[in-house]
Amino acid sequence: MAFVVGIAIGVIVGALGAGGGILTVPILVYLLSQDPHDAAAASLIIVGVTALVALPGRMKAGHVKIRDGLVFGALSVIGSVIGGLLSRYVSSDVLMSLFAVLLTAVGFVMLRRARLGRKEEKLIADGREDEIVRKATWAAAARDSHGLLLLITTATLTGFLTGFFGVGGGFAVVPTLVLVMAFGMKEASGTSLFVMVIASLAGLASRLGADIHFDWPLIAMFAVGSSLGGMLGGPLTKRVPSSVLTLAFAILLLGVAIATGIQAIPALYADLT
């Protein structure tokens, strides 16, 4: 089960460039019966290994900007350590209830991204690329005026989410690299893998000394499946429009958010009452 699910997650990561790691924790908890805190720590290992395996190929293709990745990664470390430390003091039911909220928020962000992506694809099909260029110019002006503050804020927040929930954070890293640091999509998705390795290591380091159990055979099978799935998912980007892939991922996220909320929120309510 861990191997099969890992492949599915890897396909999502390979097809979208990033984002599938956010599904790892609820899958570990509700499909593979892991404790939420153990699942968050295991997810950091799985996400880190998956990103590390995919990294050499992206580096060989010239899609990884090491210096910029180090800057973003260094800023994310602060948030990752804080998030990892705070997660120790949060109960499992609270952690998963908050995770349901995170899944919902990211799901709606992905829906918006799919809608905007569909508009851009239509403009390209109609031969109106000039409108995309004009919008990119406006975005560049906004980036130049608020770029540094936005970079620091987003990198720290991404690191916090990585450390607290055990997610990869690629769903936030990729758009930030595109909008704030003016990366192309290939460079953003490639560099995000480098950032995820750094943030995952920081999140694990902040959990040293915590009462966490690692199911190493399960983690290994999940990580191997995820790495293989990443290789399978890459070709999908050439066959299916990115807006369709993003829409499918958004719907999947919202479905998992509902399932997670149904499981976690009643349990949290019972604890509080």
C-alpha cells in the first residue's frame, strides 16, 4: 500500500513540478494508520528523499539555481525550525484539524491558479500573447516594489508549514519563485526541489529529541514509490494542459480536506467537550 500510494504521490509531483507532498501526511495517517506526529516526521523524510532523487536530473538540465535556492532555503529554515518545535505541543486532533484547513486553503488557491492558467492557454491559442506579456510587466512592477519583503515573508511561512505539518511546501515555493524572483516555470519547479531538501532537513532537525517513532520499512517503500512516480509523472506535462492537471489536483485536495475534516474535527470536538 505504501509503495502504490507513493507512486501516486510521485506522479502528482512529477506532473505539476511540486505540490503532491501535501497529501503525504493525511495518507500516512488515514490509509497507513500512522500517528499524526509520526506521520509529519515521516513525511519530511519522504518529501526530502523524493526531491533529492529528482534533483540531479533537474540540475543536469540547468533548471536549478543553486544560489537563489540557498537564499530561499536559508530563509525557510527559520520558519521550519519554529514550526517543528511548535508541533510538539499540539495534540494529534488539533494538528489534523488544522491540516484540513490548510488543505482547503491550498485547494482553493489551486482552483484559482487553474482558472488563470486556462485563460492564458486560451489567449495563446487565440494568438494574443501580448496580453500575457502586459500582465507579466505589471507583475514585475509589483515584484520590484515589494519583492524583498514578500520573499522573506513567503520563505519563512513556507518553512513554517514544512516544519509544523511535515509538508514539502512546493505549492508555495514554485509560485513565489515565479512571481517574486522572476523564475521561469522549469527553473522554479527545479529550484523548489532544492529548497524542499533544505526545509525538510531543518524540520527533521527541530524534531530531534521528540518522542517520535519511525516506521522505516513503510517510509522506505513510500519514498521508493514516490521517486518512481516522479519519473512517470513528468511526461504528463507534455500530453495534458497544465490547467487541467492543476484543476484535477485542486479537486483532489478539497476531497482529501473534506475526508480529513470528517475524521479530525469530531474527534477534536469530543476532546474539548
